[in-house]
Amino acid sequence: GIKTNIAFLRDIIVHPEFVSGKTYTSFLDDHFSGYRSETDRRKFLSQALVAASLIPTGTVAPKAVGKKEEFITPWQTLGSWRVG
């Protein structure tokens, strides 16, 4: 079946500190830091690194075969959009 984070969210909303309204920016880090296994973290990190490597960086690359190399600008990589 489809994997969801429902169990994690359920654990958060029944936590005594959450129920009493004592939530703050680092609540999840303080109370649920060990929720994911190290294997899950490594898998996430490797997926994040692959995704980051696919982001256009504006490096020098050939624009077309036989043409002079140019700097790729955001205007070339962002696709169709307009200001205003």
C-alpha cells in the first residue's frame, strides 16, 4: 500500500507536551529525533543529493552542437513565465 506519515503525526498529537500546548520550534527535534532510523536518514540524504545534482547551476555548457559555449542563464532554464 501507500506509505504515509499518519502514524508519526498520531504520535505527535498524543504526546503529553503537545496536548498541553507546549510546542516550540525544536519540539520535533527534542522529542522525536530518534523517530527515523539511521538507514532512513542515509536513504533520504542520498535521494536529496541526487535531486540536488539535477538542479541547473548556471555552469558553462554547450548551447548547441557546433556553437560557442555560453553561460546558461536562469532565463534559459526556468521555462515559460513572465513578470507581472
